[in-house]
Amino acid sequence: MRTSTSATLPAPTTARSREPVRVLTEHLFTRTLSDRGRGGHYGDGVTSIAIPLFPKFTALDGIGPYEVLQRIPDFDITFVGHERGVVRSDNGMLGIEVDATFEELTNPDIVVFPGGFGTRALMIDERVLEWVRAAHAT
């Protein structure tokens, strides 16, 4: 029979930054009740979240955050991309519909970028980089 111990688990050995998680957590949970109804860029109480999609994105990286965030009241989540239409994941098995272009959703409050092999092309895609810079500036 195994018994529970209170031994401390070792710290993770990865050098991966937790900064994005901390920033999102602060955004989600530090707002007081009086702040509700004043969120979003336009003061409409809605927080705009963009999930960019691109060929060869990792499905779990896009769908996982969507599944969690879409349950939070006053969050408006939009899949964005170069053009409207279906974009296929890295294994080609899953296609997700892009609801808006980068030009149609210019100032999201939060951007959740999925990973995947397709990110390599985005790192030199000036259209995407300008969109991220503009979103970051707000």
C-alpha cells in the first residue's frame, strides 16, 4: 500500500520561461469586480483574443487555449490568418476555419500564437510581424 508523502518535488529542469503564463494569469485574475464591464480596447467589457492560424500549426496549441478561454465570460476569441478559409494543422488531419484576416482584427487584447513547423515562415513574414507589433503597441 502506497502512502502519500509531503516530499517536495524537484524544480523543473527546463529553461522555458513562464512569463507568458504569468502575464495572462495576471490579466485574467487581478481585475476586480468594478473593473468588469470596462475591459477591452474599446471599453465595451469584452476582451478580444486572437489565435493566429497558419499552415502546419500544432493543433493542440491552438485548440487547447481556445477550449479553456472560450468558457470565460466576456472573452471574444477569433481565429485569424492571412485569409479566411480552412487552415490545416501540422499533420494535415485537422482543418480549422480562419474567421478574420489580420487586417480585419487589428488590435486584439491578447494574442495566443500556436506553435508548429509553420512558425518558421512567420518569423520572416512582414505582414504577420507588423500585425504583432501593432497588437503589442496597444
